[in-house]
Amino acid sequence: MRRSFLIRLACVLLVVGGGALLWLPFHTQMELDDWAVTLRERGTPARAVVVDQVTESGGNRSPSSSTMYFSYDVDGRTHAQEVACFEVCRAAGAEVSIWVNPADPGDFVTDFGQLSGHRGRVQGVLGVVGLAALGVGVVLALSGIRRRRATPPRRDRPRRVEPATGGRGYVGRGKRKRNVRP
């Protein structure tokens, strides 16, 4: 009984923990989208130039990833920052409108909605782990329910005791019966 309780508890923890980890990337993306809107409203407008674009091969295990490197001036100082290429990737020499965070000149949003840096990678990996944990927890929970339904509770039938010769009791269940009356 204690083992079945621990198994149920583990299933519940896997489902709850997996759901929370799966929710994390969606929550982070919503916050990043809100931050991009805030930067466009309150940020300092500037022009950035794409200095370089680098594509790194992921090999056999992962897809290749591209990064743009920007250079821009804010308050008389030149800054450099990178932006991951997800939907838009501009060629070297292209000019891009950006809105810079006045409190942190390395933080900006582009005119095509991409934030500076590589944000949300860790949350994405945790989301994949959460999806796996959620799947395992649900499968284990459902298999436990099926197993309990498939095997009816065992009820021991009362054994019939017949008097045998010699005064000993006989419980007959096999093919060959011993100590049977002639």
C-alpha cells in the first residue's frame, strides 16, 4: 500500500512539475513581447548598422544558427551588440531602426521586433524537459489506472476440507489426488 502511494505521488509530481516547466517558455515569451512594446514606447530611437552576420553549423545534432552583430551610437558612445536571427536576418551593411533602453544601452528592440542578445534559450530547454516529464507522468498515471481496472481484486475462495482416511484433512486441487477414499 505504501509503494502504490509513492508511485501515485511521483506521478502527480511529474505532471505538476512538467506542466510548470512547459508553461515557463510561454510565460517568458509573453514577458519579452511586453518588454519589446515598452522599449518601443519609452526607448531612445537610434540607427544601427549590421556589422557582420555569422552562421554557425549545428552539425548532425542541431540546426544551424545565425547571429547579426550591430553597431550603434547612443549619447555619443558607440555600442556593439548581437541579435539572434529567428525570422529576419539582415545582411552586413544594412541599417536598422532600434529603440534603446536609456538605463542599459546594451538592451534594445529592432524595427522587426527582435530584442538584443539571445534571450529565452534556457527557458526553451526547460520547456522541452517539462514536456517530457509531463508525458511520462501522464503515461505512468494512466497505466496505473488501467492496471487496477484490468485485475479484479483477488478473493480467496474457501477451501473445501474433506475427511480422508487416516484422519487427515484433504485439500484437493491437483490432477492426482492422494489420500482419497476408495
